[in-house]
Amino acid sequence: MPKEYEYNVPLSKILLQSDGKSINTTNIGIILEEDVPVFCKNKKAQKYRLMPFKTLYSANNNFWRQDTGWDFFLTRETLDKLKEKNIIEPDDSEPEDAKKIESAPQKPAVVPGFGDDYKVIEVMSTAEKIKCLNDIKHKMEDLVSKKTRDKSTVTNVMVNGTRDAVMINHSAIKDVSNLLDSEAKKKTQTLVYTTHEMVRSYTELISQNIFDDELMKRLVEKSNGMIVQHMTRVYLNGVAFLAYYNKFVSNRAAIINMRKTLNAKYRQYYQNLLPYISIDDIVLERVFQKGMIPVPSDLFVKWAVGFLIHDIGKADTVDYHESEASFEPSIVYEHVKLGYNSVVSKTNYPKEASLITGYHHEYYGNPQGYGYFRDHLEHYQKANPQVKPGYCITFDLDSILDCNALAYFPAKILEIVDVYDSVTDPNRVYHKALNSEEALVMMRDEFIIKSPKIDPILFELFTSFLQGRKSKAK
């Protein structure tokens, strides 16, 4: 552990007056002005990370007083630097009374961005990155060819391969960001093809190996970068959920039950989205254009690629992305724009993948959502005022571009997985991570009942997916 982190002083001692109750506004002002880092320690998992005080404070100005599962400190080095700014230090904060952090954590400290692993990939040549992707693909193909597979081996290949593929793609697109679009597409052509083939092998493997909760817990230990952990988890869960959906819709009895669920619980929800459609016409085929149909393998792979690169526009220091509470519209919107524009202009990834990148926070047009589709819909309707979406969700690329539906199916899948991952992420310091049951209750209340954002039928299916995964782990 770096020497500057060896001794620390609880943040509460710096931010409270000597009576232990009144807030020391002077110290808060100085710390905000200097934008100093806060040393965060997870009480349960013994994980450590540094976060800017300003980011934490803007998200929740009482974060340091609430039980979020984290303890917060200022390092001795930081305090020494603040003395010249007249920071008021508590009388009992000398090293003998300061809390000494135990021996270096066994798990790597979790840091913003893509973590230390990214530094290795960042300096690779294009050829080395492609070779790495090919190695991942071959490992997956080897597993697909085997009749029996060791679960631990499958887990390591899937998790490590996904993590590295995310970082390789981010780094490769960053490498060509200053090139002309035609040059960039030419330079990334082999990378795109190799990633696509790697994902194809992955989808074959995951169709037979639906992840359980234990695997997801192990994922957290595989990388020390917050964003790459999030992108990896969302990809793994997103593809697994999509595979589960395909199995579900092949069951005729399950579809009949889903029709009953729509009629009994969600008909009004969908009519509110399509107010010009008679409630008698709100049937499953109106919610899902052409009905709930299986996703063909080629389209499945294209969507899986979109899941892999969905947050490719996030920069390396975007702590505000780690909590809805710290939502800063102009900055958060930017990661969608950067990702979408980078994928469209600098690579030959299929259009389906780029639309997922740009539309995965749409939230059915809710004011709290954002993305390119609402702008596209607004412009399209101005040019074609007679056009009104006739469906809630479509599987068809042309239908979404012609504004014949409110949402693109894979984006609605990803929204649910993305929200679930955000509220259950153990690395969040803005709020206490929810367990699976708490997360599902919160999502139903906040994202369906109170404020329609995610799709209720797909959420119902996602709940069943998680329950099945839990039973598989037992």
C-alpha cells in the first residue's frame, strides 16, 4: 500500500465541530475548493478506493454521516497540504490516535475508469490487440467443442475474455479518434471482425452456461477498474438474459401466460405510451411488433456486440457515472454521444450495435432518460407530422429508424440490466448497494409504477431470469 495511505483521519472529525454535532462549514468550503480526494474503505469487503470529495458531496452532502457500508477518511498527506489553507484539524488527530489501515488489502483497490489493467492494453500495438482477441476467441471455441466443461474454466474464460475485449475496443477506438473516418474504419476493420467472431463464439457458449450469482461475485475480483467491471457485468448479464428470453419464447404456454399478465397488470401502462390506440387493441403484438419472437442467431450476435461496447464513450475519470444521485445531464449525455459517434464514424460495427450504444438510456421518452432516439423521433415527426409510432417495441432496425415504434428491443433489454447493475454494484460509495430482492422492488416502484421507464413485461421476465439463476447456484 502506498505510504501516503498508511495513516488517515476520519472525515467526520474534520467536518464536525469539537462538539461532535455541528458542521464545520469552513473546512467543508476549503475541501470543496481544493477538490481533495477522500479515502473510501468498504467495511464489509475490505476494498479501498480514492474519490474526489466534490463528487461525493454533490451527490449527497451527508454521505460521510450516513451508513452506506463505507468509511471515509482524509489521508495524512492531504491534511498536511491543507494546513496552509487554514484547515481546522482536530486536537486528537495526531498519528498515535489516527486509525492505521490494516495490512494491504488482499483484493485490489477499485479505482475510477478502466483500472490498472487498462494501462497494459493501452500500449499494445493494433496487431497485439487483435492477437489477444483471437486468443480469447480460440479459448471459447475450444470450450464450445467440449461435451463436458469445468465450470471454473468457463467462468475464467468468459469473465477475463469479456473484460479484455471491452478494454481492447475502448483503446483501439481511442487510438483512431483523430484519424479521418475512412482511415479509422480501415484501421479498425480487422479488430471489428475479430471482436464480432469472438462474440459469436461467446454466444454459443453462454446458451449452455447461464451465469449464476456466484459467478457475478467473482467478476468483481477480476479487475480493479469500476467502469470496466460495470461494462463486463452488463455484457455478461445482458447476453445471458437475451439467451433466457430466447428459451422463454419457445415455450407456447409461457407466451399464453404472458398475454394474461399484460391484460391483468400492464394494459393501462402501454395505453399511456400509445394513447391514440384503443385499449382493446393493446395486445402482445401491439407491445412487441410481430409478437415476442425468438432472436435469430445472426441478430443475436450483433446485439451482443452492442452490449459489449455499450459504454465505450465513457472516459477514464467519470465518477459521476457511478450513481444516479450524482446525475449531471450535460456530462452524462456526452458519454452516449461520444460512444455512438465513435462507433458509427470510426468503425464498421453493425448499425444494430451502434444504435444500442446511442439508445440504451431512452426510458420510453421519460424526462429522466436521454439518447439519440428522442431527437431522431422529434425531427422525424416534424418532417412527417402524420406519423405516429404504432408499437412500443420493435426488433426491426428499419422500423425504429422510421419511428414506427417507441423503442428498440435490445436497448430495452440493456436498460433493465444496466439499472440493476448500478443499484447492486458493491463499489458504489454514493449509496448502499442493494441486494437482488431490494433492487427488484426498487426498480418496480421507481421505474415502472411511479415513473414509466423500463418495460414491465421484460422486467417480469428479468425477475424470472434472476430467480432461475439463484436456484441454479444452490
